Amino acid sequence: MRNKSGFNFWNPKYTLVLSDGERFLLNGKKRGGNKTSNYLVTLDQDNLKKKGGGYLGKLRANFMGTEFAIYDQGENPKKAKGLDGARREMASVLYESNVLGSKGPRKMRVIIPAIDKDDNI
């Protein structure tokens, strides 16, 4: 569900719920002041802040909105103190244009890292 009402007009809030509409899964919020689309992703239903307990990470788009990178909750590599605290790219989503141009469905490719039996990437 997308909420663009009131203060959410410029930075909409997105809520993912199960198809029955009753079980909350996660929230996303567009963050302003960035050169490209940038969304905060959290498991918290009410606290949409990076410092919140449910903060998962962020989703960042390229200028054209055809490539998206999903990052964990780590710090910006330029600001992190060592590699352990730096954010990692967890997945990529790539869209390809179709024969109709911007109208109609596009082909989507999702790239995620392999995970071993101990849940390590």
C-alpha cells in the first residue's frame, strides 16, 4: 500500500502486508535530499527512522529507475570504521525495457548472493 497523503506527499510511505491485508510485514519510506531514489526499509510499523530497532537497510535506485540495490543496515563505507561496520549490498533488481517502451510490463531480474548451510553469504 502506498500512502502519499499529508506530509507523505513528497516522501511516500509504503507498507507491505499479506494478501489478507491484516498481517504487517514491513514498511518503506522514500528519503528526501538524495540524488537518486532512496528508501529506508524497516520491520517497525511505527518508527520509520534509521536508528529504530526494526531498521533493515535501504533500497537505492539509479537515475533512470531501472537498477535497484538493496543494502543491509551497515554504515556508508566512507564513514564506517573498518570493513566490518560498512554496509553490504544484499541484492540487486534490474529492469529491462520492453518493445512497448515505458508502457506495459518490463522484464525483471533479481540477483541475490548464495547462502551456505550456516546462513553465511
